[in-house]
Amino acid sequence: MAGFHFGENPHGGHEMVFRAPLGATQTYDNADPVQIATNLLVECDRDGAVVLDSEFIGFAFGSALGQTAGSRATATSGGSFDTATALGGPFGDVGATANVERTFVIPNRQTVMWTENYFADSTGAAQTTISDADLYDSRQICSAVAGDWGLSATAATAADHVSAMIVRIVDGLGNPFNANTAATTAGPGTGVRIYFIINNIELLDQISGS
């Protein structure tokens, strides 16, 4: 099961959908965090460390499983419909046939995500408890090595990390956490859902262009 999921959006959808050629050997799931590396769309590193502000452009809009890697290879003039060459025609060359693109969402402040994972630290090794005291706190995004994505209980530094602000927490019955809700250990199977937004978009290098 993917660590992140798309949640509610007051506009009824995710209007900030973009496309980029897919990097090689990608196996990310829908809604996994992605970045642009050498002009190709790749998953953020599942390396047991926090995702930095320079390593994120958005969330995958569709799975990479079974998809062929893309390319930014430039078509040569006079190509044919041979799959090894460029596509030529009355409107000119339109790029190499391998130049397929995959979609991703650049989040805005209406893009609500949710996760079941709330890790004790950015290694993503162990789940920890969450309570109403965590509401509206900014947390790091992280994953254990080859593990699922989630939030770390460690506070995010807006100028250094992708910052996820928790905006809602619900239990297995859909009841929102409040002052009367006991602290609960998060994780798959617990029923706890943690909703968040990215609240430092203007400081993220790949989105702001800085």
C-alpha cells in the first residue's frame, strides 16, 4: 500500500497536473513524492532521511509500475514511423518515440494529502503516537530505506525541508482527534489517517525555480 494518498480538494480535483519524461527503472506508486533529475521524473529517495527542499517537485499522478522510461532525445530531421527514429510528417518532427511523459501534481495550498504513517524520526523505522497536540504542526516527509512514505514526528525546517502541516487527524471510525482523544500509535491497520498540506511551497527549489 502506498504511503501517501490524495485527499480532499475544495475545487474537486488537482488542477496543477504536469508532465515529464519518466526516469529509468522507476517503480513509484500513485501519490508518492517525486522530483526532477536530469530533466526526468523520478521518485524522491527512499533512503531513511528527510526529503530536502531541493529534492521535491510534487506527487506522482499515477503509478510508474509497468511504464517505459522516457527520453528527451531530440528528433532528427526526416524521421520515419520506425520506432527507432523520430516521428516525421507534414507538421515536422515531433520527437523520438521514446519521449513519453508521465503525470505529477505540483501541490498548492488546496492539495490535501493523507497518510497512515507517523514515524518516530526521519529514518522511518518505527511508528509513534499521534494526538490532537500534533494538529497544525509542520512535519518532515520521509521513508525508511525501501519503505513506505510517511510523516516524521520531527519538526520540519521550512528553509531546508519539505514541510507538511497536519490539518486533520481521524481515527478508524472517521472521528476527528480532539482534546479528549487519547494519543494513538499510527500505522497501517490502526485506522488513523493524518491529513496534511505542503505549507512551504514558495521555498521549494524545484517549484519556485530558486
